[in-house]
Amino acid sequence: MSAVLEIQGLQKTYRSRKGVRKALDGFDMVVESGQVHGFLGPNGSGKTTTLRTLLGLIRPNGGRMALLGREVPQSLPEVAGSVGAIVESPQFFGNFTALETLQLLADAGGVPPARVFEVLELVGLRDRAKDRVKTYSLGMKQRLAVASALLKNPKLLILDEPANGLDPGGIREMRTLMRNLAESGMTVVLSSHILGEIQLICDSVTIIAAGRRVAAGAVADVLAQHAGSSVRVRLESAQDLAASVGLLRELGGQVTVEDDHLMVSGIDRPSAITRALAGNGVFVSELSPVSVDLESVFLELTGTTPVAGEHRQVDQTVMAPTGPAQGGWGH
């Protein structure tokens, strides 16, 4: 596989009365062709700044960036037609229908009219195509934004929170769409706070915190690197919890007391737990390994809690490279 997106040592500094703030501090990122790649980070981590810098909307202070093998921002005019992107919440003219909106964008970008109906079908809006956008829910506007980004059938699709406002059924449909696009050869970069979805849909991830990369690689590899040997120990009697803590710590275990069970790590062989407890008259009703998931890794690396549907910034951009009607890369 070849890289369709490369970032090396990206720097972005903001100066204000409060001093200097490094939004990006030597950030690195690589996305291989044909993948669905998750781009994750807490609020204020530099995630949106990275995307906007990559697409020429913010000027960096240092570093190297490339899209589809071409250096950007200098080569953006050459690659713009092969990149579709939505950064932050989309904005459309409320009195236009979805069909009219996409037809205008298609005409401005030289896209065949038939493609409008194809993308409406792809995102599940064909039956509502003649309704005014102002009657759309937030989730439907998200679908319309994705449709606009897909008009030119781009090689690289960058989506910031595409599931924002979608119900569980819509999230599942969006997941299927992203996988189908990747299977057709398109590369998808997906930013989301719904980490369970990222784990299901993505081949690889990059996690950013405080402007620096803190993890990257195949999802399975990132999870494996942070997998521990923790086990959940549930006892037959709640009165045995306190007594069991000391016994397990004598074995060298790190023990955390939960409401109705113990979390134990640092003991390589779970059988040692059962033997030690049974030898002291304490009997185990459950002994199960605790599997690591992407959310727990995210929390460990960033020290923050992901919030679905968090407040978005006021500045809003839809970047579907479809020509003058979009004002170049944004509007």
C-alpha cells in the first residue's frame, strides 16, 4: 500500500495576550491507500487544526504535508479534485432542496448530473431529495454534506464527525457506507467521538493529544500494545471482598475494589488466584479476562473522556472540491 496522506513534524503556533500556544507540536500522521483511518483526539487536541491545515485553510509554522503523493499546500490546486472533505458542521441554504443543492455543486464542478442521484442514493436521501434543507434534521444535513463531498467520486474522503446527529440506524448505515467506499478503492479518514464505531469500522487509527501523536497503527496493533492482564474476580459472598484484597496483594497483584467485584492485574496465571482464595475458604463465582477496547486506550493515552455530540466550534466548513459555488475549498 502507498500513503495517500502524509504529515511530518507539523507545527502550528497561536499567539495571544495570554502568550504562545502550540496547537500542533511536531505532529506526524500517515494514512495508507484503501483504508478507513480513524483520527481521534479530545477537544482542543489539535485534531481539527490538523485537518484545516492539511486542506490549506490554516497556514502551518513548520512541517511537511502531502496528499496523494503531492506536497501541500502548494499542490492543492492539482489534488483538490480528488479530495472530498467535511470539516466541522455543514452549512447549506435552507430554502434549497437537497437535489437543487447538489445539482448546483455538480454543475459548478463539472460533475455529470447522473452522479447527483447516485450520491443521494448512497447516503439514503433519495426519497427526501426534493424537500427543503431547512426541514432536515441535523443527521439528514450530515448525510447531505457527505453526499456533497462524494460528488466527484474522490480518491480521498476526509470526514469530521459524520455521525453527528444520526440515530443508531443512521450510524449503522454510515458505517456500512464507509466500508463500501473503502472496498471500492476510496481512502476514508474519519474523525469521531463515537469510539465504539471507530473500532468497528476502521482499519487503522491515529490518536492525537496536546498537538502530538500518542498512538498510531492498525487498530488491532494499538489495542494489543495496551492490553493488560487484568481479570475480573467475582466472589460468592460480598463479605469476602475485603479479605480477598490482602490475599491477592500478597501474590503480587494490583487490586481495585469495585461495587461487586475485584479487578486484578499483575498475576500472570489466573489459576493462582483461585488456588490462593480457595485455600483460605474464599470461593470464586466468576473469573474472566478483561479485554481492552479503543475507548479505554483513548482514556489512558489522553486522560480525557470522549463526549459524543459535543459542542462544535462556530466556524463551519464544508469542503467538497466542487468549484466556485463552494468558494474553492470552503464557503
